[in-house]
Amino acid sequence: MCDVLYGASDRLLPLIKYDNENPALWIGELGSFSEKDTLVRTQFSLPHVYYIGAHTCCGCGFQKRRRRKKRYLLKRALNLFRTKREKLCDSTGSDLVLDAAVNLTYKQLVYYLKEAKKQGAHLELFYCYDGAQGGQPLSKKHIRPVDIESETFTFAVMGFYELID
């Protein structure tokens, strides 16, 4: 099951196509990722709703930051202790490359949100599992785009965010 991120605005925002050759942040119309996308409209008070995809195509790339930090920190420390050097790869590929992709996607998202805010857009975000688009948010927060930029930030599942200046 994939994680999904949606954004809403009081004005039209530019779309960004997903590029298989250069995976990165992409912004699509509702229905561009899942047929369940349209259920998310109930989460927002704003009229223009978009799917926000990560470099992974789905929203899972936004969640990797938290999962990777906890899971691999101990693994790296144990490997360093045992072998006197850090193993840079595991069975899922290079940790450093994956961390860089996740951080780049977050930076691209922050840039996109900041540009929309500069144009005077009011913005809301909702993060959930695919299939739970119509469910009740478990948390509601006011955040700034720069809060998302922090390496300690990760989206809470079933989290609703209103972006403030």
C-alpha cells in the first residue's frame, strides 16, 4: 500500500509531469495516481486539489526520511564497529543515494510551495495511505514551508496541514 500526499489551493497551480528517466517531485490532477484520489476533496476547504508525487512516483518517498533514519542508523553503527568501515549499500541500494533522493524531493516540494505562497496562494496538504483519502485526519497542524525543509520533518499519516507564512 502506498502513501499519498495531496495539496489544495485557492488558485490554480502549475502541474509537473512525472519523468521516468529523472524521477523527482511531480504535481498532477486528481485521478493521475489512483482512482481513489477524488475522495480526498472532502479533506479540503480550497477548490483546486492536486496529487503530489515524490521521486518514487507515489508519496512513499516523503515517508522514507523517518523510516530510514531509525532503521539504518543502528545498522550502520554496528557495521562500522564490526568492520571498522561503513558499508554504503544494503540490499535496497545505496543508502546515501536514497537519502539524497528523499532530501532532494523535499527541497523541490518546499520550493514549489514557497513559489505558490509568493503568488499569494492559500495552501493545505493532506497525507494518508492510498485508500484512506476520505478518512478523518488524526492530526491537524499549521506549518510553514521552511518547517518541511527541516531534516527532522516527515509527514504524519492521516495528517492535515495548513501552510502559513
